[in-house]
Amino acid sequence: MDHNIPDPSVRRLSAYLRQLERLAGEGTRHVSSRQLAGYIKAGDAQVRRDLALFGQFGRRGVGYEVDDLINVLRTILGTRQRQWPVVVVGAGEICHALLTYRGFRQRGFDVVAAFDIDPKKIGRTIGGVDVLPMEDCAPVIQRLEVRLAILAVPADAADETARRLCECGIEGILNFATTGLEVPEGVFVSEADITSHLEQLSFRLTSHRP
Amino acid sequence: MDHNIPDPSVRRLSAYLRQLERLAGEGTRHVSSRQLAGYIKAGDAQVRRDLALFGQFGRRGVGYEVDDLINVLRTILGTRQRQWPVVVVGAGEICHALLTYRGFRQRGFDVVAAFDIDPKKIGRTIGGVDVLPMEDCAPVIQRLEVRLAILAVPADAADETARRLCECGIEGILNFATTGLEVPEGVFVSEADITSHLEQLSFRLTSHRP
DNA sequence: GCGTGTGAAGATATTCACAGCC
DNA sequence: GGCTGTGAATATCTTCACACGC
């Protein structure tokens, strides 16, 4: 399987999967690229191209079988064969929201531990997940073979914490901090700063209308 | 000011602003496109191009004045002249995290109210913000001239709630639900589904290494 | 008829490379 | 020497349009 997949395509693959899961829940068995495109802001050719990057999954004249395509997309995204253990660092409000959200598991992610440096937070259990002292992060990550971390610490601690996570072998970081992170080669970062999202919107509402 | 600004550029403008705010806090007065690019995964020419979309803000041989550029970027992003009132819909855990996060205000956003349909949640005050019944959303949005909403309801309620918000005059939605939304022409949606972010990462860690 | 898969064309975004100014 | 701003070149992404199979 090739490696030069554009970022926008990967984002859309996620979006297709979300729609397909919904369709499957409604009992729909077949779907066309045009339908799928309708849910996303995209054209039907775009949908077919995105899928064609990985193989041929449809039938001409018919479309795609919903359940099949779900499995294909999960395989592509890496959430079919394995359940990904994930750690959350920083036991604040975002962490709380993440640990009580029950939707991750069925999508292939499993929050196995949270870490903090605040003794008042350490020892608590939130949503069935223990909040552990930051010192434990290396052994836990290694023992459970955790490769993904969610970073939810204050901005001024983000970079240092990220460095530490990378040392423990973390390869992917979902970053809720407002700071951009400096990470070693081979570590992927996905930015989830909420303020930036709001700024995208405020930009679009500011004198840039079509 | 033109309107055909690429989405990736707008995302980077946010990122530059975050870095500049940090630099300003550290007392740094000048910055070059190369430095700025170093924080982001981008080249120096990219930084200059992004800024050149809106004007000329640097001095040759010198670089950019940090405070000036902060003001420029805030103006571009629309967060300099005005404080944006924002409503949160769905008073769950994410809402709780949003209402207790104190960083929005200094970045130009002000959460003015939260809404829910659950009587047990209505009437509470979280982080100084009242949780109001969903029926009040239209009058509040109109009275406070709210144009931005954060959608934090369960997936199955997302589309219907979004429709309702658009009817109230909301023009930008930050969507935490896993569903893609169908919104009228002229309404902007920014997707913040956390599972999708995790899927981006798990994809990159799955057999697609360089 | 319908809908996929895909070369070829087109549109967009990024990088190069250098003139011009500090 | 350093660094911006920007045409020109390149790379990347998206759309068109049609052959092929259902």
C-alpha cells in the first residue's frame, strides 16, 4: 500500500466512514459516489478518486456495498485490525470530556490511562480510567504499547510534555494546546486547537463573502 | 479585501498568530518568515505568500515586527475589531470544558450562553455562563447578535439542531458531532470531530510510512 | 439506463529563485 | 550580509469526460 496519500483525502475518508456508519445504522445497503459526495462538500469524482487510491471497491452501474466499504475504510484508516490504546496527558476539563465520551471504543480507540502532575488529580478515576502521576507514563506506554497520545495540558507545558511523550515512544499526538509542537521526525501531530477552528469561521464571516 | 483565500492559508494564519502571541509574551520584537515557518511545518516562502495575500507587512532585510503582525493577523481573522459572541448548544462534557476554558476571551471569542433540552441541566451556571432551555436560543441569538455557534450535541441530534441554529441566523458552526452537517448556502462549518483526528493519526501509523 | 474507474485537462497550492531594499 | 515580495516553475489536488461493466 502506497504512502503518498494527500492529507485532504484522509480527512475525507474519515468523513465517508462517518456517513457510512450512519447509513448502515439506518439499514441502507448500497450507496453511490454521488450520494456519498452529497454529504461532504465534494464532487462524486472526488469520492471515487479517494477510494481509487487504495483499490477498486465498487461495482459499475451499482455503486458500493455499505458494509463492505465500511470495512475497507476501517482497514485503510487502521482501525479494523486493532484497537488503538490511547493515553491522555493533562487531567483537566478536556480530559474529563474525553474519558466520559463512550464513542471512541466502537471507532477503534481505547483510552487506557490519563496522566497529570497535580497530586490533587492523581488517583482519581474518571469514566473508568485512572489518573496516574506523570512519572508513570513511560512504563505504562511501554507496557501497553501505546503509540497515540492526546495532549491536553496548558500551552506553556505543551512542548515539554510532547518532547517527553516522544521519548517514551509515542508516534502520534492529538494536540489540544494552542501551541504548535516541535516533534522529532516520524512523529505525527494533529492540531485540534479550538480557538483556531473559531478563527477559521470568524475569518469566513469577515468581509470575505462571495 | 479579496475572498478567494485558500483554506490551508487561513489555517496557517491562525498558527502564525499563536506563535506570534507566544513570541510577544517572551518579549521578542522581530521575526523572520524563516523563523515563523520553523514552528509550522512549512517553508519560508509559504509564510510570505500567505501574508502577501493581504498586503505587505514586512521590511526587507529586517523581517516582521511581532506586535504589528499580531494586529494584522487579528484584523485579517476578524478578531481585532470585535469580540465575537458565541453560543454552545448541548450542555454535556464538551460544553463544560468550553465554558471553563478561560482562553477564548483574549482571543476574541466570548461564550455568552449555553443551551440544552435536558431539564436537569437547564438553570445551571457553568464558568459564569447560564445553561438555558433550547427554546430561548432564537431570542438570545437575535438579541445578542450571535453569529457563531458551537455544536456539542449527540450525533443523532446534530443535523436537526444545526438546521434550527441556521434558522436563528447562525452563520458559522463549529461541529463537535461525528456527523457531517447539511447547512444552507452561506453557512460555514468547521469540523472538530475528535475521532476523525485520531483516525488521521492511526492512518499515518498504518503501513504508510515513508 | 446507471455508476464506477481513470486518463487527460484544469485549477490550486507550494516552492524556486532572484530583484530590490535594509 | 540579511530578508521581503513576487513572477515563473513546479507539484499537488480536483474536475471533466468517457470507456467499460452492470
